[in-house]
Amino acid sequence: AYYAASQNHVYARGTTATLWHWWYTDTWNSANLGGTL
């Protein structure tokens, strides 16, 4: 997890072994960054 300027960023491995990025800026957002972990 990474925190900067009132934003919270989380990177994690998804169930399909892809890289996911979640971030919070008044609401949670997410993006599948792809690849294989």
C-alpha cells in the first residue's frame, strides 16, 4: 500500500495472477494492469 497527499494506493495480485491497482480519491477506483505474476 502507498499513501500520498490524501490518496491511498494498493497493488495486489488478482485471482487470475494479474496485477491490480486500487486507489482512493473520495471513492475507491480500480484498474487491472495486466501481466502475469
